Amino acid sequence: MQLSLRTFSSLVQGMAATVQASASQLLDLTVGSTLRSILEASASVALWMQWLILLVLQMTRAATSSGSDLDSWMADFSLTRLPASPASGVVTFSRYNSGATALLPPGTLVRTIDGSQTFAVTTDSDLAGWNQLLSGYLLGVGVPSLDVPVVAQTPGSCGNVQANTITVLATALAGVDSVTNSAAFTNGVDAESDAAFRLRFQSFFASRSRATVASVEYAISSVQQGLNYTIQENQNPTGQPQLGNFVVVIDDGSGFPSTGLLAQVQQAIEGVRPVGSNFAVFPPSVIQVNVSLTIVTIDSSDVVLVTPQIVSSIQNYVNSLPVGAPLPASRIVQIVYAAGSGISNVTDVLLNGQTSDVIVPASSVVKAGTIVVGSS
């Protein structure tokens, strides 16, 4: 049923018409008269009640409610808003003297140069530098630097930082002199928005039939925000045909999802997989792409100003590509032109030394390597 809304003027006019129709003589409804004042006061109360009705209707529908009201509405279906996800990535610890060993324990803190964001070293026993006996990452004799994973202490997009901005050692480390991040962190995500929550609610109903691709996709998307994935049906992890088996490749934006995240996805899919089927969850195979190009600018002095913007824009685009997505060379050209109005031409675009697009299999993801911008 459509609610017919009334304005203050229309309410007063309707009341005046009703009162006049019931009277045997002409009533004084001029501005300032007693009867008009009573009608306007009544119209004000009616307008306030109309607003209360609209407020109740807004809070009792998922399409119009927001914030805590939307959370309460979704709770009736046992759905909760996905929390913010912290940014993560790899930093490089370095030292000037590599004549002795140095230990990097999990929990070691590093900060951005402005001190606004703090990151902690996480455990990854699969990395070559991990020492099981010492429960930390070991820089052996003769090893000047080591790459280790870190995660932001504050969840959300605030942890997304540019390359070479994590440069402060917040925890004293014997034998370690500096730290930096060679690549930007881009996988931090804020808490699920109202619009995204409503969209996932639609997927929730689409997945109720279970044992379908939609149900598996919903199970994955409910683990954490910012995940992208591919589902390859009727094949084994090596890519060979195998009926009744499917392979899920997961990435959280870093290219190196943690074993804990993979286990969470595995558990979520287990609750909806078809009976009699098998599946496996894997991280993507990272394909690093080095980009080189030459730009021509209207003013030669613009090269120094625009080059950092070009490098940053290319890094952000390449690192945001989902699993299985190709890297078109034409998109690199488009990004370069968008970096500055003074760029008149872009030539010699090479991706890993080739002029062709980078095509990746469904189980791989592209990440930015070295980006070289020349000028002519």
C-alpha cells in the first residue's frame, strides 16, 4: 500500500475545507485568527506523526534502514555485518653489518614515517627465513636483509599505505638497522557498508538451495571482505580433468593469503559443498610483472613531477587485479595518460619485456614488479 504524504499547507487547507463545509456561515480563517491558529497547530501535530510513521517504515525495511537498524533487521536471519579487514603485506628488514645472526620475532612492530599506522610481524612457517626452533625469522651470517609479512594493527582502509612509507622500527631489534616496504599495501577494507550488506543478503537467499556454485561463492564472501577467487569445476589441483572435484583459488589482495584464512575458507565451503564431492583451497600463484615505458611530455620539466604518480597508479592497478584476470598493455597506456595532462605520447610499453598482454591461468594473480618510466 502506497502511503500518501501531505505537506503542512495541504494539511491546513484540508482541515479548513472540512471545518467550513460543516459550518452554516462563513468562518474567519484569516492569518492570525483563533480558528486558523488551532488548525495550524493540529497540522503541525499531524506532520510530526507522519514523520514518525515514515521513520518506523524506514527502520522496518532492509531497503531503507541503515546502521544499527539494518544490523537488527539482518539479525532476524542470523546475518551479521562483516568487520573491517586489516591491510597486510611484506616489509624488508635490513642491516649494515651481517657478521652475526639477528632474530625477528612475531609481534615486532614497525610504523609509517608519520607514526600514524603500526604494523606487526606475523608468523609464516612456510617462508625460508622462518626458524622453528627460535620461533622467529632468522637473518643468518652474511644475510643483509630479509622479507617478512606484517599486518596492520588497526583494521580498515587506513592501513593502506604507499610504497616506502613503513620506515620506522617501533620495536628495538639487535642487529637490525632499517625497514621499508617496497610495494604499497592495498588490501585493507573498512567494515561492510550498508549497500554491500544488502547485496550479500540477496546472495544469502540465492544460496539457500545449497550445493551450487552460488552457495559456494556466498560461503567464501562471508568469510572476510576483500576476497577474490576463482572456482574451477571438475578438475584437480594440477588442472587435469577430475569429475566431482573442484578447486578454489583465494586471494585477499596481497597475493599471499595466510594459512589461517585458507583454513577459514575451507571450513565455510565444507558447510555447503555437494555431498560426494571433493574440493581444495589454494593461494594463487603470483606472477610478477615488470613494466617499462617511455613518455613524451609537452614540457620536459613535467617528467620529474609526473613520474611518481605514474609509478604509483600502475602499481595500484596491477595489484588490484583479481585472480585469473589478465593485464592488458592498453590499460597501462590509459593509466599513464590519466596521470597528467602534460603527457603527449606513450611509447615502448613492455610487460616483462614483451609488447603483448599478460595472460594468466585461473589459478594465478598478477602483481607489480619493477616499474621503469623513461622519457624522450
